[in-house]
Amino acid sequence: MVVPCGRAVRTVVTVQPSASASASATDPAALAPSPAGGLSGAEAARRLREGQGNTVQTTTGRSVGEILRANVLTRFNALLGGLLAVILIVGPLQDALFGLLLVANSGIGIVQELRARSTLQRLAVLTAPHARVIRDAEVASCRVDQVVLGDLLVLDAGDQVVVDGEMVRAEGLEVNEALLTGESEPVPKAVGDRVLSGSFAAIGHGWYRATRVGQDAYAASLAAQARRFALVRSELREVTNEVLRLVTWVLVPTAVLLAATQFTLGGHQGWQDAVRGSVAGVVGMVPEGFVLLTSMAFALGVIRLARRRVLVQELPAIEALARVDVVCLDKTGTLTEAAMRVADVDVLADALPVPAALGALAAADPRPNATLAALGARFDDPGWQATGSTAFSAARKWSSTSFAGQGTWILGAPEMVLPAGHAQLATATRRAESGQRVLLLAHADAPPADGVLPGSLRPVALVALQERLRPTAAATLEYFAREGVTVKLISGDAPATVAAVARRLNLPGADEPCDARELSGDPDALADAMEHRHVFGRVNPQQKQQMVDALQRNGHTVAMTGDGVNDVLALKQADIGVAIGAGASAARAVARLVLLDSSFDALPAVVVEGRRIIGNIERVAGLFLTKTVYVMLLAVAVGVTRLPFPFFPRHLTVISTLTIGVPGFFLALSREAERARTGILPRVLRFAVPAGAVTAAAAYIAYAIARAESDADAADARTTATLVTTALGLWVLARLARPLRPLRVALVASMAAAFVGVLAVPPLRDALALRALSLEVWLSATTLAVAAGLLMEVLLRIAAHLPPREVSSQPEPEPAPRREPEPEPVQLPQPGPPARPLSPDRPQPPPSDS
């Protein structure tokens, strides 16, 4: 009986034990169990009150305090805050409008990240590691923080070890400690052996006593221990940091030059205008909303994926999956449904009780896998008494159980149990070629010794299992093929079986399956095989990891999907590990994405979301850096020519709001999903530098000509410069918004109309220190803006042909929309005639579509 004893904890936990827990970690009296073998509920509650529990603090992503600090305490906020204080002292208040943007940027960033954090926390509960403890002689499922010192915990294949302990019972138990030590081979555990938190059970089962909890345990953080590898590489994160670094280096000397010039102009302007001009130039060079929109794009991506029941355990994983060019898929549980059914049994030895043996094997395992579950659903338990067993291992691919008076029964892959050339291997191969999973049932008088099969094996029956393809698997694989993503099918099943599934899904390489047992151990040879072959069978867990590594050494970005303990090492090695939600807890712990509904067809949504984020942030970066470039160049130009800066802060606030802030917000939320490409920063710079240079030149020319007019004053000149700069800012916006669909055309047009409205409404115009321009000036400014825009087009087209990559404003053709076909039943080819069909004691279930 399994009963719950608490609510689930979230995925990422940080252990914080009390001093009393530490003090009692070595006290033998503290470990005394109840008479039933485990603790009583009352005793566990007492120890929890006394601080002997594995007390945890839930942390999904950054804490609230860290989010507040990250969005408020930035160097740009400090700079802009200081400049805001100066403007509030000097006045007027209209020039302090950029302060509202400062507050809005921080506020929106905080709200969006808190919203994403809350969403992640709700989803993380579903994948949190749990412990099964024996309380009051019953197995109880507990939150990890409810485990106490001295608890007796149950450990089965696929379970994480959640606290340090000592084995008190072990039946064929092998523990994989690769996530702690790097050693890939599972370690056999016997009674009295130590187990460490952060490891997981590979095969077998047992019980262990909790001897160290909390900070005394080997793992300072349970989930973090299961993720002992580097963060996902994020080009967007690197680009953001590089942009801020470059802006900081450029801003300081330019700001010094601008301020020195503005304050030494003497009679050209008052000191208040010098202050306002200096502040405007410095504020204009700061890409204050770039980090906000980057964070917001990621946060909204997390929320969108949460609606599809995809848990993102590391935000940059969304971006990384969008860059993946190779997806390695495990067959069972990913392309096929986890449940199987017995399709047929070929009896090879009439004298032995085959139905009873199959039913006994299923009943003997306390936690049957999908294979044994299928046998248990078909054959009754004869009540045989098990006297010993060898657990199934993904490496040896067989298991055995000995029964009193019935000998030893072995169930496993035919080619792993029978010697090469055995007559029954040909029959098994024919079955496998039809897409069925074939197992051999064999009998021996003696049990295996040290994992080695006895020599007197007698083949008894061939058991054919049938798997059902997931209804959306074909459409998902078609999407990846259409998007240029190579699919590698990697499975522990027979190559013929894997190839049959690949053929049904129209995967390339299905006619040339590779038997992993024949692969060379040479890394270069393996890398060559991985480059040219696509379907692999009889792959062991270590080979899966080596295959992923070989693809990475060939320069590929690799995603690996899996659901079992045999996939853990490969999931850890891959650039992006994707776990099936219904799989083993160890697989979920190391994966960066978890498909909570165990639906493989959610992966294209993640790819699309990642591409959307990459493309949107690239566009937004182009907007912000173009402004930084033209403001910086204007600051240098007026510094060299000793002219007043052409804008007050309020002017740049209007320009930024209409050409960057508001449209940038919508572009960051765009649903375009262009194909992801590396080299974002070079593309952005090749766009921003010529676009910013042309804008700066046009604004300076307009400003200088207007100042040279005998009847024009400084306000007219600033208005003219503002008009030209806004027009070219909208030109840049229209170019980055391509392809110009109706909504984007409406966005650009509405921003232009808003600027015209500002100039047309006298109170608003006066508040922003703008002037009503004559028709002649309007025409001249418009002509200059159009000429500058055409020059910008020419320069950007030239930049687009410069190596190594084209600029971001030339989007690639969009991928065709993903189709969701109606599921269609697929009939398996019928195998050849069996030796003799088995007539079980109970009726067979009706055949189902596969």
C-alpha cells in the first residue's frame, strides 16, 4: 500500500538543516528504528520538530530579492537616476520624462519575471523528486523535506537517492554515481554499503537508512547535484552582456567630450541648456530598455510554453533548442507509447510451462517495467515462489529469476542470450523486421553467476511485443526535416526493430540500421558513423553518451530526448536534454526541458518559441543600438564643431518612445519564427552602424542648416533635427519589422501619426519645446530624410553582402506552418508463420492499431 504523507517540493531545492540535525548525524541512538523496520509517524514528526529533518528551501530560478536587485540595481539605472536628479534640480520637468521610462522599465521587468517565476514554480511541483519511506509499516510517498534522520527509504530503478544513507536491503541493486563522480559504470550495492544523495538507482531495488540529511549529506542541493554541469550556452545572454560592455566603454569618453563642449560654449547657450544638452546626449546613448525587452521575451516564452505543459528548467534552454541541428531520439516512450502489448508467443519447447513462467516473471518484480507489465496483463500469476533474481540491465539486456522447484528463467534479447549462429536467431530477426520487439524466454537449472549466463540454457519461447506509434510522431519528425534538423534514432532494441519503426516514420537511413555492438571504440570512427548513419540499435547507455559527444565534436548542437535511466548520461551530455514527463525521476532531474504531458509533439513549439525569441531580440537590439550609434556620433560631431547638442532630453524621449520603446515592445512579442542563426552581434552591428551613421549625419546636417538660417532660432533647429531623426527612426523600424504585414504597417503608421499629432497640438508641442515649422522647412526636412533613407538602404545592402553573414534585416523565408495531421492507424507487416502459437489460459486482448 502506498499512501501520501505530504505535498511535493519544487524541482530546485537548497538544503538548510538546523544545527541539531548536524549534531545528531553520528548519534547511533538517533537512528534507532521502530519495531516495524521503519519509523512510526509519531517518531518521524518528533524528529522533524527537533530539527533532524532534511529541511529545504524551495528556489525556482532567482528569488524575489534577486529579481528586484537585478531589475533595479543596475549601472545604467544608477547613471540615469543620477541624471534624473540633475534634471529635477535644473528643470523643467518635461526634460525629466525619461525618468518615467526608467521606472516603467524596471517595473515591467520585475512583474514579468515574477510572473514567469510563479509559473515555473507551479509546474516544477509536478517533476519534483519525492522519497518513498516506510512509516508505520507502510510505504509512504513524501516530500523530500519530510525525510528525517533514521528514515528507511525505498529505492528502485530510476529513483534518485535523496539523502545519504546505508543499505539495509539490496536485491540486484546497482547505483549510478556518474553525476557525482563522472564514473559511468553503475556500482553494485550490498547491505552495509553507503549511497550518496545525487546518485540514482540504475537497476534492482532495495532499502536504505538515512544517515546524513541536509547540509551533512553529500549533495548540498539535491536537484543541483543532479545538474552538475555548466549552464546552457546562451548567445543572447552573451550578446546582451557584450552590448552593455561596448556601450559602457563608448559612453564614458563620449559623455566627457560632450559635457566639456557644452559647458565651454560661453554665450551660445546658458548653463541650464548646457546641462540639458549633456544629459540628453548621455541618456540617448544608454539602451535602457534593451535588457528589459530581452528579459520580457524570455519570460513570456516560459509562460507560453507552460500553457503547452513544457517545464523549462533553465531559461536559455529555449534559445538553445532553437539552434539545435541534430535531435537524438530514444524510440520507446518517445516515438512510441510507453505501454506495450503481447502480440504473439512462439513456443519452442512443449514440455515447459511457458504461460506460467511468463506470468511468474511479471509477478516477481515489485516494480515491473513496460515489458513485464505487458506480460502481467496477458498471463496469470501461478504463485511460484521466487528465490533469487538478476535485475534487467540496459548493458546486458536480460534479466533472470529463480523459482523454488521451477529452476531459473531468463528473459532478454535473443542475440544477447543465445550464442551467435543459433537457429532461433533467424526467427527472431524476421519478427524484429516487422517492427515487433522480440524477447527470448529461456530456462536453466542453475542461476547466473556474477552476471554471466549459465552454459546449459534451453530456449523455450520467443515473445513478440508490439508498440504503438505516437499519433503525432510522424508530423513532428516532418517538421524537423522541413527545418533542416537531422534526426538520429538511437535505441537499445534490435536494429531490425528500430529500422522498422524508422521506415514507418519515413526517417532517412531506415534501410541501413547500425548495430551499435559493431561500432568501433575509436572516437574518430564513431564520429564518422554518427555523421553518416541515422538509425542505431542495441545501444547501451555509455554508447548513447559517446554518440552525443561524437556529434558535438563534429560541430553539431545536439538535443537528446529520453525517459529512462539508460538515457540519463546522454541527457546530461547533450546541449539540451529533454525528458519525457512520465519517465524516471533521474531523467527529469538532469534534463533542461521536461515534457509534462509526455507528448513528443510539444518539441516543435519549443523550437518555434526559441526562434521567436532570437529573432525578436535581434530586431530590438537593432533598434536600440542604432539609437546609441547616432546619439554617440552626434555627441562627437557637436563636440568637435563646438555646437550645442541638438536635443533636449524631452526630444529624445519622444523619439525613443515612438521609434523604439513602443514599437520595440510589440516587436519583442512578435510571433514570427525565422530560422535561428549564430552571429547575432556582428549582424546587429552591421545594421546599426550604417543606419546610425546615416541618421546622425542627416540630423546634424538638418540641425546645422537650420541654425545657419538668419531667421531661425535654436528651438527651430532642434525641431528640425527632431523631425529628421524621427523620420529616419521610423525608416529603421519599418526595415527591421520586415516582412511588413498589415499589423506591422499599422504599427509604423500609428507611430508616424503620433509624432505628427505631437507637432500639431500647440499645448503638447510647447510643452516639448518644439515649434510649428513652415511648409518649406517641412518639405526640406522630408526631402533630406528620404534621401538619407535611400542612402541607408544602399549601405545596408552593401553590408548584407559582406562576409560572413547577412544582416538581420534580411529575413530568411519563413518555415511553413506546422501541420497537425489526424492520427491514422498503421498496420504492421505480418510476420512469417510461428513455430507454434501459444494458447494462453485466458483470452488474448483484441489487436490494436499501431
